[in-house]
Amino acid sequence: MASILDAIGNTPLVKLRFCETSVPIYGKCEHLNPGGSVKDRLALALVDDGERTGKLKPGGTIVEATAGNTGLGLALVAAARGYKLVCILPEKMSVDKRKALRAVGAHVIVTDNAPLDSEKNFRNLARSMAAEKGWFLADQFCNQANVEAHFSTTGPEIFEALNGNIGAFIAGVGTGGTISGCGRFLKAEDPSIQIVLADPVGSSLADWINKGEYGPDESYAVEGIGSSRSTDIMDRSVVDEAISITDEESFETALRLQREEGLLVGGSSGTAVAAAVRLARSGRVKKPIVALLADSWDRYFSQPWMNI
């Protein structure tokens, strides 16, 4: 292994035991990536793309708007390849993420939980700082390299692990890269595979998938998934339906995964698995269901739902 970056990907697929359903449910253990989340894959892809296009110069500075996980993935890549990193987080995100980013050498800027049309929104602030200072904007929300990372790695890993015997794939949406990339690959291999968005109650995306128009934009506590609007890279055409999950059910399920399965995951993993259980019990899917376990528990120790 030439560097820690070679450890990204090829994460285990684990059969879940705590939920009794007529079809098996598997967890894709993305929390076991070296940076602790699925975002390691796109972080590497975004930097590779910046280097390939010449937008990221040797010794340069990377800036990114992040809920925390992409920042940690970028920190690994920056450390391995000699870049500086600036991460901009909304204040909603946990103190644990801020501490982790600072510990790995990132400069952290915390901004308001502002809407997308505000200059204080974390995505807008990252874009303006990149333009002003000449930094490389990783741009996870708009860069198709994000989607390609999952089309070329995550999707094939899931398909091969189950020899194509898949009824549904379920994930939350932060940037939309995972569900879009995996969805495109899995649908190309077998159009009958259902691609399902697990969305927090309060996010607008579930109505956009199910009804064709955005729903109300309300508050919710689960971090890293859900939004008032889709990103530029989100491919709605590969998503068959959305299932809305409350904060309470998300966190309860995450705690059960930790305590009954030994899967040390965060709240959005609970969202995905809760949606998988609901889908399995509906009887609409006859083959195994795969739920994405997006990140590790260690970035949520300070949050009330962890009960620590």
C-alpha cells in the first residue's frame, strides 16, 4: 500500500440481524473507510479531477463546503499529497466534526445555517472565497467526478458482493453523488433494482422524488443528508421512490445498529436502515436490500441522541 489513500473503498457488506424481515437487509459499511465515511471516495475523486484538469496546483489550497465528512476525506488526501485545506461548515454540524477537522490540520470556518440564496450559506461562502483567494474549490455539489466515483467503485462493489441478487439500494442524499452513481450502475446492470432515497422528515427532497415538486423546508437533526433543493449532480431519473424517516426513528435505529450489530455508525445510517426495514416489510421487494452506512459514530459523541 503506497499511502492511506489506497485503503479507500472495498468496504464490507454486512447482513443485519436485528430486524426481522422477509428479505435480508445488508449494510454497506462505508464508515470503515480510513476517514470514517463514504465521502473518502469522492474526496479522492475530486482531488484527482483537480490535478488532472490543472485546476489544483502542487502545494495549493483546497476549499470546500462540507457537513464534515467530505472535509475529513479531503484532509486525508491533502495530507498525503501536500495540500492545505479550508473547510466551511454550517453551525448545525457537530462540535466533534469541527474538532476532528482541526486535529487533522484543516482550517475550519463555521457559518450560519443560512438558506441557499444567502451569501452566508456555506456553499456560497466557499465559492466566493475560492474566487477571491484563488483556491481550488473541490465543489462536491456540482462536480460530476463525485457521481463517477460511485459509478466506478461503490456500485460495482455492491453488485459483485451479492452476485447481482439485489432488490433495492437505499441511501440518503447529501450531494446526491452516491445515490446517482450507484443508481446508474445498478440500473444499467439490472433495471429491476429499486433505487430508494431515505430522506429526513423536514427535508424537501422526498416530495420532489414522489410528487415532482419540492416539499416544505423544515428543521431536522440528522446531519449530512436532506436539503431544501437538489444539487446539480443529483440524477432524479434513477431514483424510484423516497421514504421519509423521522429524527427519532433514525437515531433509534442508529443506536440499535451500534448496540445490537456492533456497527459503529451515525444518524444518517439509521435513516437508511429504517427506510430499508420499512421497504422490506411492505412486501414490494422480493430480493435483498442494501442500505448505505454512510459514516462513523465518533463524529456525534457530543450530540444528545448518542446518550453519552
